Amino acid sequence: MVLSPDEWQAVGLSLKVAAVAVAVSLPPAVLLGWILGRREFRGKVIVETLVTLPLVLPPVVVGYLLLMALGRRGIIGQALEDWLGVRIAFTWWAAALASAVVGFPLLVRSVRLGFAAVDPRLEAIARTLGASRWRTFFGVSIPLAWPAIVSGVVLAFARGWGEFGATIVIAGNIAGQTRTVPLAIYGSLETPGGFASAWPLVILSIVVAWAALLGSEWLARRGGRLSVAVR
Amino acid sequence: MTGLHVACGHSFDGGFTLDAQFEAPPGVTALFGPSGSGKTTVLEIIAGVRRPQRGKIQLGEKCFFDDHTHVELPSQQRGVGLVPQDDLLFPHLSVRQNLQFGVRYSKQARPEFEHVVAVLRLEGLLDRRPSTLSGGERQRVALGRAVLRGPDVLLMDEPINAQDEALKHRLIQDLCAMVAELSIVAIFVSHDQNDVRRFADRVVLLDRGRVVGAGPAAATLDATVKSHAAGIDTPTNLVRICEIHAEQGAWIGALGENRAVLPAGQYPPGGAIYVSFQPADVLLSREDVGGLSVRNHWRGRIIDIVTSAGHVFIHLDVGQPIWAEITPQAQQSLAFRPGDSVICLVKTSALRPLQTT
């Protein structure tokens, strides 16, 4: 596929943003997925719906809220700038953060299903064999939920790769800094005569999204077979 | 040599109440009773998988659970080996990894890996996944996993019901030898009277969540026929025939002073086997009768007579205790009494050899 250097830059940036977004959200997503998949508690529905909210909220709203918090005059943004001299809004970190927030529900849902499918009696048996709570979690629960976790990672990655609405609000569209693949495509459309030049990135996006869905589906099926104790 | 003290009480939502108390000394104790009597629950409580509302579980000086002093030792510190009914092998691990799962956490003395693998006939299976194993194979892996962690208490929930008869016996023999060698407490759940009679030193009878009898296995089961407890309203017969030899094309063995004629089959010359048969297959006669096709004529003495739900069970000593079932009408006309001498007639084909090794 023929890509211009700028387009290659957008692809590289999209990969980086999506990867960082997933890496940052994975630990809390695993924790939350485990709690939601395993525990019953008061107000669980509230937590569940709050976690899922970014999935159905207009991404622009997410971007707006992030900008409120992390922008120069935002509560967190101002503190970060005053204390550490760090600016997040309109950097690629902001793009990663936007991707993380919108990908988080997909990750949690998948992880949660994975843990819910693990037979709790397998964990109980591990405990009788001398494994601590912690070791049981890492030695039995995580490996059995692994396909679902990876499936969630793949989906969240694909979502992060294509994140647009929240990104453009909080990160802008700065070439080489925050111009990810969808922003580059959008940029092409705005350029006179650029409509046709967008197709390589469009095809690439379709391939990435489709591959992610296929991979995630395959992992989900494999997980279904694995996590249920035989018999 | 420390025994396990179990006292546990729990009221379940459905109205079922468990209230069981018993001692399990080192050796093999069977937990026997009909389904729904709470056997599995008791095992889970001992293992720490389930918390009872009240009670005390103690192994020697080591307290597993006490609701008075609020002691509750977590599962992983109890040093138990639990073999659940549906084996629950880790599906993501190979057989070898399953077997070794508890080994790294265990500081106790434990049997040698190779030895256990050989005893449980798992040599060819070590690199396979649990999903590729048969039910019997999975059961043996679950047994091995529990034994290899070097448990102080081995808890087995119907651990051998998927094994074929010949292997079952060898397995249990080897397992009992291991239990004796490690001098640990082994408790197995069963609803098969013959398994209990053969393999357990002691039995605890559970019925609707309560202990209705406990003591030496065969004697306790026999005594319970009277009380109908633990779902036992029909006794079974299990005798050990020894000094097996061939005689004029037939297999003959000794049952006390009596001669037992065995059905056609493969037997170890000079060896011994267990044979089971139904009480209804035993005919009683006051004196020995000739001209019958029945091959087994065993001389015996009546120990006791139990009437139960329209059946009359006669407990006899023919060198070993057995039961015969007769109709109330037969008892009325023949008027058997404890101490009477009788001849027991049993067709060869009614005898079921349980072990041919």
C-alpha cells in the first residue's frame, strides 16, 4: 500500500496511542472486571452503567469532559501544569487518554465475561492445594480468563486506533503530534481534491478493525472451551 | 498419629439442617449415606471450601474452625487434599502440571512423584490436557493431585466410581497403603455398601444431615439394617473367599469352614477374592438336602433376625457374617431363632466376584 510519509506518521501515532491507551487501562480494567464478574454488592448496577457510559456517550462529550478536567484551566490540568510543569491537553498523551476512556468499557465487559465463566470451584480447589488468594488469582483465574482478556485488549486497541470525536476535542489535529489515522482521513477530506487520497488509510482502517473483530471472536470461542472445567 | 474431630452445624435456606459430629482417626473412614444426606457438604466444610454456621473442626492440636473462638483457618493452611466428585482439574494445565500444582506450596512430607504416578497408572498421560482424558483417568489425576501435596487429611468424594472393578481394587489397595505409610486421616464419601465394607476401616453413617451410626465398617452397616438408618433397608453381602484352587474343572475356595464354588472366570490359584451377592439369593434350610443343582451349601448359625418393611432379614455366620432374605410367611412356618443351625444354599451364578487379581 502506498502511504505518504505523513500518512506513515499518522499510522505510527495511531499504533502508539492505541497501545499506550490499552496498556494504561488494562490493570484497572482487570480489577474492575473481576469485581463485577465475581462480586455482588450494593450499587453494582450504578458502577456497571458508569463503566459502560463512555461506550454510548457521544465521544465529543467525553472529549469535552476531559478538556474540562485536563485543559489549561481544568482542575487537574492546571494542577499538573503548576506543580509539575506537565501539559497533557493537545499532546499525544491526551489522544491516548481519550482512547483509553472510550476503550475502557469494551475492555471491562470482555474481562468481566471472562472471569464470570471461570468455575469458582476451580479457585476453591487451588486454595485447598495451598495456593494463596493472590496465587490463585494469577495461577488459575487469570490464565482461564486470558482469552477473554486478550479479546478485550484487541477490541479496545481497535477502538483506540479509530478514536476521533474525543481526540479532536482534547488533542486537536496537530500533524506529527496528535494527528492519528482518523484525523488524517478527516484532514484529507478537508483538503481540496483530497477525497480520493484518503483511500489507503480507509482500507487500512477497515483491515485493522476487521482483523480485531475476527481475532477477538476467535479468542472468545477458544476461551469458552477453556474456562469451563471439563465434564 | 492425630485424629480429626468434626462437629459442624449449618441450617440451609431450603430447610435442610446439617448437624454432624464424628471422629476420624488416622486410617480410612467412609462417610456413607443416601444422596442428600450431607456427605459432600461435610467434606467441603472440613476442606474450608464452605463455612459452617457453628461447630469445631480440629486435627490434633491444629484448629481448622471454631465458632466460639472465631478461628477460621483459610483453606490453604489446612493441609488437606480434596478430591471433588467432578474431579475439577485445571483445564489450562497439563496432567503433570495439575499433579504438581500443590507441591510447591507444601512443606509437609509427601509421597514421591514417580511413585504416585505409577500407583495411579498415569505414566502415559503426563503431557496430555485434562479435556483429552476419560472420566476414570481424570479421577485418578485428581486423586494424584490431592495426594502429591502431602495432605494431613485426604478428603475424597466418590473418588473411584468411574474406575473399572479390577483397577478399582488395586487403586484402593495402593492408596490405603499410602494412607497407612503417611499415617494420615483419609475420609471418603460413598453410597456403595460394598466399597465401604471392603475399603474402609471405619464408617460414619449420615442420614438427613445427622450421624446415625459410627464404628467399624461392616459391623456398623449390619447393625444399621435394624434401624433403617442412612437409607439402609436392604443389607448387601460381601465375603472374602480365600485358598482358591481348581478342582475338576471348577474354581473352589474357602469361606471359613465352608467350601465356596465360584462362577467360571479367572482366579489367582492360592489367592483370595471378594464376592458379593444379594440376600434374596440365599435359601435357608434346616438340614442339608441332596439332589439339588445348587452348588454352595454353607453351614451356618443365625446371629439375629431383623424384620424390615415386609421383609425378614436373617443375619448368619457362615465363617463370615452374611444376610439372607426370606418372606414373613417363610419365617412364620419355619420359625428361625437366633442360635439355630441352618444350611445356606447359594447358586454359583448368584455370586459376583468383585476382584480378579
